[in-house]
Amino acid sequence: MNRVRPALLAALLGLALPFAAAAAGQRALVGGLLLDGSGGPPLPSSVILIDDDRITAIGQVGTLAVPATAEVVSTAGLTVLPGLWDLGVRLARLGHGDPQYWDDTYLPLAERVVMPAAAHQLLLAGVTSVRDIGAPLEATLAVRERIRAQRIPGPTLYGCGPALGKDVPPSAHADRWGVSDLAAARQKAQELVRAGVDCIVVAGAADFSGAELAAIAQVARDGGVRWFAEVHHDADIAPALGAGATGLIGFGTDLAPALPEAATLALGERAARGDPVPWTTGLSALTNYEWLLTNPTPLDDPRWRDGLPAIVADDIRGSLGHLAELRAYETPALRRLVVGARLRSARAAGARLLVGSDAGLPAHLAVRATWQEIELLVLEAGLAPGEAIRAATLDAAMLLGVEHDSGSITPGKYADIIAVRGDVLRHIERLQDVELVLRHGLRYR
């Protein structure tokens, strides 16, 4: 494995990604098959009118006039849909095979090099909004503001900062905060809220006392932010939902094909109240790893090197040279056997599966992770392609309370729009063939 020399690390701190976007203005996207994100029927020969960062009108060729002053962008032969959401990315990681070495070497570069590169790669892959679920606090907030100010390219970022956990080792870095007792639970949640995070993540709820979870939940409510529970084991589900977690992140490492009774009851109670639990499983990280064991060719796709200094990209690629030796995925072959059954068990209990890929875990590259998670929901969980697309667009925006601005192609909303080659309702994997990316009206691809 390559080792990046300290002198080169210092030099990398001065790097910045070029801002590469075509200016906003009046645009008309003309001719494509439109999937608006609501789950309704597709609209052929569509026309979408955009003025600066907002959508102004939607119609069809021959019925909606295109202003003479608008730039016409042909989408003929393409499927047009809202920019994708990924509710579970790890911008401070780029798929390196040795997480501890990565943290030791690269987390000091998270704000200046790593997170901007990951954000840029996700955007070019058609992901226009993300929730980051574990990164150093200062880096998260800084990158979020740089994207908002259009100083660097990237998806709209909703940052949780470091996750709060009980099992944080002494060698952990600033992307995880340990909670020792009730006072620490309250104090660290308050620190996150005061800093301005968009959400809080609690990892391993079963390890917390009821009082500690209640304290975090109260701080979140008082601060007007949502809190989510990262599942390490099935035992985490019921206490997290009992304490009022907005939703769940991750699927844990348990091997039972069905969820335990306590978990299904907790999920069912929420569903019965008309408030199904949103759950982003990140299982595509596992299935991707299993696929790469037999076909590692995607690791040579040059797109995941975009925005990265060659020495960093080479370090990542070198760490993945012997995939079978990676220790990041616990009992991957056994877990892979029960993925579909466990997902269907969660759906049957009332969970609402959304898209959160865990992009950044070992071998799970940002340019591939989101479409792979959507594909997994279709192939393993049984969602129809239209349902999966809605899970990656409008339903995701609703989870974070921004559906009035994002998540569907609707007049008045931001022009977060992508176009892909092929019919994604028949072949969901065509989401990887992105031809056009607009975020807030700016064109990046």
C-alpha cells in the first residue's frame, strides 16, 4: 500500500477544485421522457422551462412555447428526472480499503481535499442533494457553506457532523464523538445543535441508556433538528424508535433473515400512526464488495479519480488491490445471503426504504454508489423502478422537510434536474449513464 509522505500532504492542503459550471439563465430542456419524481406516469416529448435557479413551467413539445431568449438544450432520447438524493454518504471517505490508515492520514485533509472531491464526484454522477452521516464537524460546516456560496461544486449538503456513539475507540478521530454518560450525551448534542448541524446521528442506540437517548432527543427537538439512529444490530431498532428517532440508518451485521419481534412491533406502531419509519440501509456497500470480488474492473473507471491528486487516487487504488483481504465487512458472504429477506421483512413491518448508499466505505466509490443503492432496492427489496426513483427524490426531500424546494420537477422548485441515456423504468441501472446535470439551474454536465 502506498504511503503519502508528510511533505506532499502539506502541499495538498493548498489545492482547490476548479468551479466548472455553465452559468444559469433562461433554459429550455426539450424532447425528453420526463419522470417528475412524484411516481406519476411519464411525460413524453417534455419541455421544462427554467429561469435562473427555478423551474417556471412544464409541458410538451407543440403545446408549451419556448421563449426566444432561452437556451435550448435537447433531451431527445433521454430520460429526464429530478436530481438524485443520497441520504447516507460519507464525504470524508473515498473508498480506501484501510479505514484506520485513511483516518490517520487523510482526515486532516477532509475540508480542503477529500470532501470537495467526493462532493464533486457525486454531483457529476447525478446526485444533487446529500446527507452526510459522519465527518468532522468543522469540515462538514465549511464544505456545506462553500457549496451554498457556489465556491466549489457539489450537491446541496445536509450535514450531521460526527456521530455520537458509546463504542468509540480511543484512536477515533473527529468524525465520531464518544458519549460516556447522561451529561455528555446532553452536552455533545447541544454542541452539535449550536454549531448548526442539519441533523444528529446516534450510533448503536441499544448501548445508550433510556435517559441518554431521551436527553439527545430533547436537545434535538429544542434545536429544531431531526435525529437518526445508526443501526449496528437489530437490538438498536426498538429503543431508537421508542426514543423518537426520526428514522434509521444502516442495517447492521446480524444474520437473521427476518427482523426480531421487538423491531417489527416498533416499526408497525409507527406505520399504524401513518408515520412509517424512513430507513436508509446502505446495503449496496456490501453487495458492491461481493460483486467486485468476481469483477474488479469498475475500480479502474477513471471517473472516481476526478478532483483527486494522483498520489491520493493511487493510494486508494493500491489499498483495493487485494479485495479478499479487506476486513471492513463482517461476514460478507453470509450477510449477502440474507439481504433480500431482511429488506422485505423491514418493508412488511412498515418501514419506508429510502436511498442512502454509504458511499465512501471501502471499495464503495462515490461515482457508483447511489445508483447501486437504487438498483438494490429494486432487485432485493422488491420496489418497482418508479418507487425506487421516488425514494431517491421526492420522498428523500420530504424526510428533511424541504419538499417545497426540491425532490420533484415542479414549477417553483429548484432546477435540480438530471437526464440519463436509456429507459430507467425498464433498466434501473441506466441511472449510471448521466448525460446532463443541473443543480439550482447551473449546468455541470
